Amino acid sequence: MLRIKINCKANWLSVAAAAVIGLASMSVQAATEMKPFILGSTTTGNVSDQIAGVEKSLTDNGFTVVGKYSPYDNAEVIVVTNDTMKKLAASHNRGGYFAPERVAITKVGDQVQISYTNPPYMAAAYHIKGDVSSIKTALKNALGAEKEFGPAEGLSADDLEGYHYTFGMEYFDEPYDLASYDSHKQAVAAVKKGLAAHAGGTTEVYEIDIPGGKQTVFGVGLKAGPNGNKYMDDKFIMSEIDFKPIRSTAHLPYEILVTGSNVEALHARFRIAMDFPDLSMMGSHSFMNIMPSPDAIKEALTKAAGGSAGGDDDF
């Protein structure tokens, strides 16, 4: 894979402008840009008022609810999947990250926002090959689709397939190696045991087996507790990075993937950046404010997987 820094849109556009087809090329590129989240609809009231209706609408449109997670007050994440998502997730041996669809209900002021992750964006980021249009249509029918949101400018599928935030930061194929076992069954059992014991401040949100029997993906909530490391805590991290008027609550929860006999997780410097690609490196609400988080997340997930923590993974 050719690897270049692709998050600098100004440089890309200046090259396109100089091309023979100039404006036409830019127009095509703009049409294919995507953002990580979709705002389905907004309403008023409380988060709890919307949960049952959202779940029913999702199941009526062919999804199965596999887990729910309340990372902090006024926020609920409902995780769903369907046979198409699981089939696409089986398209390669690390495609399991695509199987869950995260739907968020978040109260911001007097407004309740219903949002979800954008399937084509996630498919490109996770190197999934196949048609995801039916998934996006089903979500639109279930939840609405007012607009895509997240960064000020979107990313193309080509951008996402080779994405990393900047020089020295990880790509999709550079995950945390959390643990290794003698078999897939043994690896899954170890992760289930660790999550059930809340090792490292983790908790299980969902478990999805991918067709073929070689991949299992777990949703993992991260809560530090009174004496824990705040830099691994979902609430703390989101308080620093999720500050725009439309919230990106559907970034949560994190994943652990058992692929074969190995246990891994997306590196935080990839997993966070792919959902917040325009977050600044320094200043208020920046990566600098969660600098220890990659190492703290790695440690928590490694404990959940029954592995041995080590290394320095700060931003």
C-alpha cells in the first residue's frame, strides 16, 4: 500500500486545480467525500423517552440489537448488526470491526440528537469490499438522515483506505496486539472472562461472531472508576474531544477483535483520529489534552484480553 499523509485537503485541492480537468475533478471529489457520522433526526424530551422507539424502528428495518451502553449522563448508545454487515465483515480477516453499527441518542441542551455511524465511511476505513448501500438505506428508513457530520471537510474512500492522522501515527493495519492463544475458542473465552471481571476498567457491551468462525468482535466500555486512570475513561476522553454542537457519541464503544487465535484492538491514534480527523493537535479540545490516552487504553484492553501490557503509546 502506498502511504502518504492524506488529511491535508488544501494540498490535495491545489494539485487537483492544476490538473487538466481541474474543476471537474474537484467536483467529482466533493461528491464522494464522506463524514463519519449521520444525524438522523432531532427531537425534545429526554434520552430515555427515545430508546424504545429507536430500538423498534431499527428492528423493524432488519437490524438486531446486540448491546446498549450509557457512557455518561444524557447519552445512550444502541449497537445493532444484520446479516449483510456480518457477511461484509467476513470479507477479510480483520473486517470484524465493521459488523457493529453504533446508534447514539444524546441530549444537548434542550435537543435530543439521534445519530449513527456512516456505513460507507466505516467500510472504507476498515478496508471492506462490497456494497453497503442497503445498510445505509435501512438506517435512513429507521432513523432518518438529515446530514452527515463530524469534520469540517469529509474524506474520500481513497483517503480512508490509506488513512492516518499525520506522520508517525498508525494506520488501520497497525493495531494493538493484546494477546495470543492456542485457538480462537480459547482467545474468545479469555476476553469474555476479562470483560466479565471488568479487568482494567472494562465492561462488555456486545459480542458478535463473524461468519466463518475465525473472528469475534466485542464492544468494550471504558470507565476508570474512583481510583482509575482517567485517560482511558470514555467520559473523560469525550469531554475533551466531542465538543461541537452535534455530538459524536456514536464514536463509542471501543472494540476488541479476536481474529484467529490473536486478540487485537485498533490503535487509539487511528481509532480516535478516524472519527475526529479535524481535531487539532494542540490547544483547547485537542489531542494534546488526551496525550496519555493511547497508552491508557492499550493497558485497559490488554488487561481485558489477558495479555501483558507494555510500550509507550502517547499521542
